[in-house]
Amino acid sequence: MIPQVYILRCSDNSFYTGSTNDIQKRLHEHNNLKSWAHYTKIRRPVEMIYTEEFETLNEARKREYEIKKLTRKEKEKLIEK
């Protein structure tokens, strides 16, 4: 599996940032499970709009933290690249 950080667009047009080592499984969880991320659970469906790959999950989590500190405008610029 490839560690990745990702950004989802929720049904209310908000963004959700996370990290995982199984991107397809995590997207399925965000859209289908009753547990896990409450934020996306009440904003379904969500779509994957951005990913970055890393060597380790720890690196992906560090990047997730950096992205979460960005403003919406900065996230939009990142997504456009």
C-alpha cells in the first residue's frame, strides 16, 4: 500500500483532509460506514479531489497536518496544481 494524504470535497462543498495507506478503502469508509469520520458522515457523498504519495504513513500524516492549517483559498490553489 502507498501512504497518501488526500482532500475530499463534501456534498456541502467543504473540504476534508486525511491520510491513509489504502486510499480506495478509506474513500469507501467515508461514503458508506456508519462509524469513522463524523464530519464526512453527515456530508455525503464525498469525492476524492486531491492526493499526494509518500514513503511512510508518518510523512503523510505530517503533510496532512500542514494542509489542515491552510486556508480554503490556499487549499484551492493546491488542488488546482
